[in-house]
Amino acid sequence: MKNLIIALVLTYSFSVFPQKNIKIGEKSPAINITDWVINIPKDKKLENKFIVLEFWATWCAPCLQAVPHLNDLQDKFKRDDLYFISITDEPVHKIEKTHSVVDFKTIVVSDQTKATQKSFGDGKRGITQLPLTVLIDNKGIIKWIGSPSKLTATVLDDFLNNRLKINTLQLLDISDLKNELNKNGSALEKILFLATDEETKFYIDIEKSKSNFSFSDNKKTRTKLFHLESVNVSNMLTSIFHYNINEISVHEDLDKDKYDIWFKNDSLPKEEALKFLQDTLFSKLNIKKRESTKKIIAKELMIENKKLLEKSIDKETRITGIQGKKTMYSRVTLKDLADELNKILPYYFVFLSKDKEVYNFFINDNSYEKTIEDLKQYGITVRNKELEIRLFEFYHKN
């Protein structure tokens, strides 16, 4: 087995892989719009316009984080022949819910036929990275492709004045990228490069973190390929091994150090790989576990008015936090919702009924009080319930 660190940073977007169907210097595909939703212009004709086309989604956290930056650019470049268009393929009601907590100054539209996403993406499923920004000049030619964080005022000014130079990194294929990274690639780009390696089928590495970055996200990681930076033992238990934060007790001396973890699994079944990873980490960090039970007062979710619940027609389960505001829970059961709230709030939520339907929720989960208030809007109330739960205690071996 090659001694490689395999990693994928899931919260970043990259502009080094071009979409299959579009190239800089070529004619732009047609932009199809089924719904004009926010900041609708009087003139809906896109011909002879400079267009900043931003592909985004309500469930995409990096997309929502990019909104203030695009708003700033919109304020700086006010021209009748320049349209900032944020396009998704989602229903209007989802966009409007997001807009209630995220202020868009761009023109927000949807193409629910997905034709635009397919023609600008891979031709089949759609856009292969989000968020994605495409600059199209007033002659319909694509001049720039990248992530919104790379779109600066200088780039935009050069675009509008036909001075934009093509960034060669944007046009590299995988083989070219490997050569480029071997010469002068950044650490983040090297991580992306290593993630493309097909020879290494299984790899685990852990080392003490040198980063000042503070990890606090308890959402579950993917189990085939991931990189976690600056995590303590509590973070590992909840995000990797899916322990409920209310069911663990981690001794203080275990949580004082932080670690960087790399994991790749292309060979073992999921559960077997996770057990191997847990055994490896526990051995490396000298961790011992013991199990007991305790009685607690849990918070039981109760359906009071099922008509207020929003049944989900989404195809995938997604949980998207809008920093400091609300969290969008898409295609989750009430049991799933209880499990997710357990990761955020200092209470033990349960749903004990048999309802297994999937729903959408838009909840302010910054505090228990705000969560309860928003749950009421969906016909959900909360009552105290005495339960006996498992308790897992983690400590250093003697």
C-alpha cells in the first residue's frame, strides 16, 4: 500500500475542473428560465447583456456563503447591460424560504426543467460543482469559469472591458493538473490531487493538528473519503462514528488535544471500515470505552396537527445551515429531525411514534426556545418524557 494521505475537503469548491459542456472562448449554451423569483428586471431579454451566471442551490452552504460577496459586486457594478443571475433548479417556495433569511441582490431565477444545468454541466445530471460562476459577454461568449470567491472586482472590470486573460489552471485536465501540482500546487490543491489517486484503496492517518482552526460541526462525515482538520475526540465520536452527543461522556484530558485525520475506503464494507478506523484511532490515542445506562428527562416530539407538516418531494436528504440564522432540513423523518437536534441543542430529543414519512423543515435551531417556536408552525409540540438511555464513557487507558 502506498504511503499517501488521501483527503477531500467537502466544504470547499474548486475551479480547476471545468464543466464538460462549456469552455472559455466558446459560445454559451442557452439560459432557460422557468421562474423569475427575486429582483425581477423589467427587461427579461438576455441578448446583448453581460451576464454573471451563478449556479447555486438552497441546500448548498458554500453557495449561501457566497451571496454577500456577489451582493457587494452587484452594488459596485451597476449597469443596465450587466445582469447578475443566480440560477437554481428548485421550486419557487424553497427559494422564497431561503430568501427570508438570506438577502439576495442578484436576479434569482429557477430552471425547473434542469435544461440550463445540463447544458452548462455534464450534459446528463447537470452541474458537477456548486457554487459555480460563469461570465458571458454581450456577444454570448464564455469568458471566465470559476468559483464565486475567485470573482473579484478586478476580474469583473477586466471582463466588462474585454481585458480578461484566461487562467490556464481553469482549463487543465487531470494529467496536466498533476504536473502543475508537483511543481507549485498549494496544500489544498494537493489534497484534491491526492483524492484522484486510484491505486490506494484504503488509508488511515492521524496526527496532532498544527492548525488554529476550531472544529465544531457535529454533522456526520462521509465514510468513503474525508479529511477532518483540528478535531478533538468528542468531534470524532459524533461526526465519524455517529454517537449521539447526549450519550457520550469524554474525559477532559482526552479533549484537550486536536488532530488532523485522513481516511479513504475503496475496499471494505462501510461498517467494517468504520470499525477498523475506530479501533485504529482508539489504539493510537490510547482510548478506552465503558458502557452504562442513566435515566434522563427527554424532549419528545409530538404531532399535534399533521396538516401543518410539509411533505417532502425532494429526492435527497440534505441539511443546510445558514450561519447564525436557520437550518433547512430536507427529506427527513421526525426521528431524523430529533437525531439532528440532538447534535446542536443541550437536550435529548426523541420521536417515539411510528410515522416514517419524510418532511421538509426550516428551523431556527440557535436556541431551544426558538426551535420549539418554529416546530409549532409545523404542528409539532414537545413534552417531557422520562427515558433510560445508554451512556458511553471514554477515557485514557492507565
